[in-house]
Amino acid sequence: MAPEPNQSVNGEQATVKVPSKDPKKKKDEKKEEDLSDEDLALKQQLELYVERVQDADPGVQKLALESMRQEIRTSTSSMTSVPKPLKFLRPHYGTLKAFYETMADTDLKKYLADILSVLALTMSAEGERESLKYRLLGSEGDIGSWGHEYVRNLAGEISQEFTKRQVDEASIDDLMELVQQIVAFHVKHNAEPEAVDLLMEVEDLDLLVEHIDSTNYKRTCLYLTSFASYLPGPDDTVVLDIAYSIYMKFEEYTNALRVALCMDNSQYVKQTFTACEDILQKKQLCYILARQGVMLELDDEMLSGHEDQRDSMQEIIYNAKLSEGYLALARDIEVMEPKSPEDIYKAHLIDGRASAGASVDSARQNLAATFVNAFVNAGFGQDKLITVPSESSSGGSSGSWLFKNKEHGKASAAASLGLILLWDVDNGLAQIDKYFHSNDNHVIAGALLAVGIVNCGVRNECDPAYALLAEYVMKEDSTVRIGAIMGLGLAYAGSQKDEILRLLSPILTDSKVPIDVIAFSAISLGLIYVGSCNDEVAQSIILALMERETELGEPLARFLSLGLGLLYLGKQDNVDATLEVAKTLNERISRYCQVTLMSCAFAGTGNVLKVQSLLGLCSEHLEKGEIHQGPAVLGIAMVAMAEELGLEMAIRSLEHLLQYGEQNIRRAVPLALGLLCMSNPKVNVMDTLSRLSHDTDTEVAMAAIISLGLIGAGTNNARIAGMLRNLSSYYYKEASLLFCVRIAQGLVHLGKGLLTLAPYHSDRFLLSHSAIAGIITLLHACLDMKSIVLGKYHYVLYYLVLAMQPRMLMAVDEHLKPLSVPVRVGQAVDVVGQAGRPKTITGFQTHSTPVLLAAGDRAELATEKYLPLSSVLEGFVILKENPEYSGQ
């Protein structure tokens, strides 16, 4: 009695698809036989309902619809497989649709529309969006009662319909009402990521704020901030803006500040600081600002009632306590004992050849030892070469080491004192002072650079760096000038100090000044105004590029383009106008300048289109003398380093470039790999670099060796240390390569393993602009290793100081005194979008603070006695006592 409609539908299909013998019939009969009695009864029951729905009596119709609705609802709450009622009603979908069209507009018609909307979930043809169509025609009932899968399907159809209506410029009000219901349903059922995705599709993320409450805002914001790095601009800013609003709504100030810093929005930074009223929380914000290198000047509005604490808070922002905390860490781990270069080389572990290497080019080897000594003892205030007490010999043994270096080598040797006394401004300036009385210009240049290095990342009320360096900028001797200019760049990176602009700007446009002085001036201005898009600096550098056309072939001329690029670091499309100007420059530098500008502007954004266009540049086969492919390779790494997935893809792309690229591309690939894995020795990259360090092209080998040092920087990685020892005996006759091996050895043991060069911090969420600027500057210099690093400008290695930070977690109490508490340290786990309260670290060990954090490590407190005031346990974290802790 019931199957008539069924047969009519099957009959229709039969005319199109079924051959003369009807196997489908047999199949259907067999299926029916396979059904259990219970299923068979359900099938017949539903077929009866379908027939009754078409009854002329509204009462019968209503009863049949109610019963059908009940059957479907009870079965769709879980969707591991297609529910039986939907399966059995599939053949009747067409019948019900046809009947729906004939019904009068009553509530019954809306009820049927609801049921058709659910049936369309499995029946609707691709792209028809019938589920949504009938939902909009149906009743106002609760959509959630039809189950999660139905709501998910609706969300997908809404996004397609929305796109279509945008094109047709049709009204979207009815869609938005439905979106409201779906978002409320998702948020209520812990599916915040799906709510966010839907709102992104319909371009109305603001709706989220009113649905989020204190139980789910953390999960929601974690999802928002994580997927912002996969979005193109300006969408990423929109998403971060919403995350910021939600954090502020729930007074989660440390996270709000991190988001504000990620957006590089100084207004939000001040707003967060002003809104926070708890003094300890304010101090924690100061620590976060200091780590990011944002030297915020506190005014009365920001202090709001805590004016008496101004000095102590300003001191934290100025990083004045960084040296103290770093040395406390060193004492705790018991590594205060100074190390000599020989302790690092471990020549006794290599076969006899290495000892013969000592006689080769001793001045070059002494210079290498100077750098190794400086890197290893960075920030410890004492070493065995430079700071040895002068009583030990009449002339002072630091002086005697200085003069074991030739000419420009003395500049690097004197500057190394600044690195050993890193961040310790008062003590550092007192010790550097003796070099200012020298008669040797190289020593004075080194002393000026040392002043800049000591002040790097640290500010002082008295501003000693500017006072000491400004007067030397206009001296006759270009070595002294470069020392002062580079020192200013390091000391004031990211500060946008106008006095220095007025001091250095005239140098750029002075035709009598040598090109190397101009190049370092451009880099220093680029560092000081990093990411600021400052027009005045940009115009000065462009003018210099136009006026110095004859000297653009010089190795250091590339620094002019880089200085210009640093102004737009991470600023994406703001670079467009300057990019147009770069196209008009002399062809010798024009393409280099364009590539550098683009790769700096999109650094850390993960923009796939830019990576593709840079890869496109690398596929060209060029005439000799073109140098823009080197920075294009570095650009790929700069853009792709934002998140883990892009980073892995970039490593694979660079492997292809190694196999198929021209020679100048192969020379840049190791440097790009070094940038991608800075202070994070990934085994596959380590093996690639190890292979390249024996390359037949010495430029490739040197770049690979330096990069081995960069990926292992500050990790004391035993495998890299072993590789470098073997390389030192392999290249013992080749002074240049041996110099690179020594530099790499010094980097691996940077700060005796307590420092990192990684530009990302705060759970890889924040990118420090001055850190990445320092690293890029060195890498651009390494594109022409022979002329710059192995020539007389080896002190460009000190640009790495900008990225040096202790890789520590230092817990401090409410009086900012170090506190020893148990913490668990393990590999960070990505918990974005996971339900419940998943573990954030895996395979942990329990230590007492202070502790060292390796790349990819995360820490969490192992006690409930204290509450951390920062959501991310890195650097300095203030702990306050938990009032609810009972002590059991």
C-alpha cells in the first residue's frame, strides 16, 4: 500500500539508468530481506507517515509530521553513520518536495520545510543548497535539536550562499539571523573554532564578542591568534583585533598586550597598560614590553595612581635588571667560570693535523679567537683574554691581546669587550673607557662599537651611549666614524630617536663621504627606525642610492637597500610607494633593492603569494653580475618563518633550489636555512648543511659553516660541535674556511649555552623586530663573505647582539627577587581547537627555577602555591601567592 510513491521515483530512474533486466529490483528485494524486523517495521512506519502527510485532513498531516519529526530528531543527535530514518526516507525526498510545492501557506507547510531541510542533508545535489533553502522557509524552531552534523552542513551552505549574494548584491538579513543561531549553538557546545570559521566566512567576526563568556574565551582567543598567521593582510589584523577586544573584556591584560605587540599597535599597548590597575600585573606587562624591546615611556595616565612606582617600572622596561637576572641564572647553573677559545676548539679530540694549522695566518686565527671568546663569554663580565686584571703584567694583558690583532682586527678585539660586558652598562662603560685614550684609531673605533654593544637592548636614564658616540660621528677617520655609527645603531635599535636622524641624515647625502660610511649609516638608521615606515629616512637613503650610482657595485652598497628595507619590516603593503621608486633606480641595484624591500615588508607574515613570486625570481637564469637572487632566497625564509607549516615547506623548496639553482642561489640557500632554524637545530637541516660544508664551491661551504653555527647558536649541540671540530681539521690549511669554522664554534657555545638568537618568543607568537633586523643584516653581509666578513668589515658579526637573549625562565616574587619554585619543562603541544583541557606539554621534567628553555620548550608551574601573572612562562615571570592554597 505504501510503496507506490517509491515505485514512481524508482520508475523515473529506471527509464534513465536501468538495463532491460532489472538487477536493482532484485537488489532492493535482497536489501529488504537483510533488514532486521525492527528496521523493517521502522521503514514501513515511515512510509506510512509519508503517505499520511499527503492526506487531505490537516489533523492527519500534523500528526504524521510530528511523528516523522520525532523519529528523525531522536536519531540525528549522533552522526557516526547515516541515521536509519534518513536512509529510509531517501526515496521519498522527491515526493515530499513535490507535495510541499502544492501545500497552502500554513504552519504545517513550515513543519514540512523543516523535515525537508534535514533530509536534504543526505539527498541534496551538489551546490543546490536545499538544506538552507528549506531552513529559511521553515519554522523558527531550535536548529540545534536536529543535531551537530545538520548545523555544520547549514554553516557550509550559508558561506556559499553569502558569497553568491555578495556578488548579486542581494540582502543577507535572513542569513545573518540564522548565523546568530548557529554561533550561539556552537559556542554553547564547545565548538568555538566552528563559530569563528562561520563568522569569518560571512565577514562579521564582531558578533563573536557578545557570545563569548568567561568559560570559553581562552579557547576562542587561542584559536583566533593561531590562525591569524595563516591569513593575508588586512584580515589578520581584523582577527587579532577581535582577540584583543575579548581579552580586554575579561581583563586578561598580559595576553591583550601580547596581541597588541603582535599587531604592532602602540595605541593598544598604552590602552592595555592604562586599563590594568593591579601594580604587580603592571610590572609583568613591563617585563613583556622589555622582552619585545618596546621602550615605552610611562606617563601619569598609564600609571593611574601608582606614580610612586614609576622608577621601578621604567627600570624594568629599560631592561636594567637583565644583566642581574642573567648572571643569577649562570650562578644557579654553575657556569660562571670563564672559558677560553681552546676550551671550545677541543683540539686534543682531533687527530694531529689541527696543531699544524696554528701557524697558518696567525692574525686571522687570533681574530677568530677574539670572536669565539666574545661569543662564549657574552654577558658574563669576565674572560681569559680581554678582561684579565692588568696587575698580572705591567702593560695589562688585555692590551697585549689587543695588539696580537692587526689593524682592523684591533677594532673587533676592542669591541669584544662590549659583548663580554653585555647589558651591564655602568660596569661596562668604566672598563671600555681605557681604550678611548689610545693613539690607534682602530682601537678607538672598537671602543665606540663596544659602547653600542653594551647598551644594546638596555636603556639608561642618562643616555650615555648618545653622549659618548655623537661627537665621533663627524671625525675625519672613516674607521672611527663607522665604529660610532654602528654603535648608535646597536644601542638605539627600534627607539626612533630623532636626534640620531638629524645626526646621520646629512652623512647620507654628503658626496665626499666614502661609500662604506654611508652604508653603515643607512643600516643604523634602518635599525633605529625599524618597521616605522619613516618617510624622512627613506628619502635620505633613496637620495644616496641615486647620487652614488658609480659606486653601487661596491660590496657594501647592498647595505643601502637593506637599510631602506628595514624601515618597512613586517609592514606589508605600506612598502608599495617606495617599491615604485626602487624600480627607477640604476639597474645595478634596482632589482636587489626591490627584492630586499619586498622580503622585508612581508617578513614573518607567511604570505604564500610572496614566497611564490620570490621562487619565481630564483628560477630565472641570469647574466653574470646580477646579485638580486641572493636576497630573494633569504626573502623566502624571511616570509615563511612565521609558522611551522610554512617553515617546513620553505625547507623543502630550498632543497629544490640547491639541486637546480644557479651558483649565486646555492650560495644563499645555507644562509636561508640558518634563518629558518635559528637556535633550533633540526636534524634534516643539520645534515643538509653538513653536506654543503664540504661543497666544491668555497662560498657555499663558508655559508653552510656559518649557518651550522646559527642553527646551533647557544644550544651547545654536541652533534654540531663534533661536525665543526672535524671541519676544523679538514680545512686546517685554508685560513678563510677555518675562520668560518671558528666563528661557528663560538656561536654554538654562545653565552656558554644560556643565550638564544631565535627572533620569535612568547610561545613563538611574537617576533622581535630588532632581533630579526640584526640577523638579516649579517646574512646580507654573508652573501658576499669574501669582501665583507673575511675582509675588513668582520665586525658586522656583532649585529647578532641585537638577537641575543637569555633563553631562561626566571620566577620572581612580589618584590621582584628571584624565587625558586618547581616547574615542568617539556616539548610544547599544539592544543588549538582541542576540546576539554588538554595537556600543553609532553614528556616533561621537573626542575626548580631558574631554568633553561630550548627551542620548542614550554614550562608550567608544578605547584599550586603560586599563581603566575603571565600566561606564557618565559623570561621574567612574577609569581604571587595563591590565597586559596592550603599547603597540604
